[in-house]
Amino acid sequence: MSFALQDLLSEIEQCRKEMVLLAMETSFTNLGVVEKSERLDQLLNEYEMKQKV
């Protein structure tokens, strides 16, 4: 696995952790949680695209 993919996986995991913690502190409908979720979606889509190459 390339360093770029490893870095992307690390960023995905960090974003996921931040989203879960924020959701536990606030609510799943909190704007910050929704924004983290959207960012996580972007990262996951990017990872999927890079896996296909």
C-alpha cells in the first residue's frame, strides 16, 4: 500500500473518531457532526477512487 493511501486511511480514521466523539457529546443532528460526516464521505469516496487506479 502506498504512503498516500496510508495517509488517507489515517485521515479517514481520525475524522471518524472526531465525528463519533462529537456525536456523543452533542447529538447526531448537530451541525458539526453532519459536517464531519460529509467530510468522512468525501474521504471515503476519494479512497475508493484511488483503490481503483
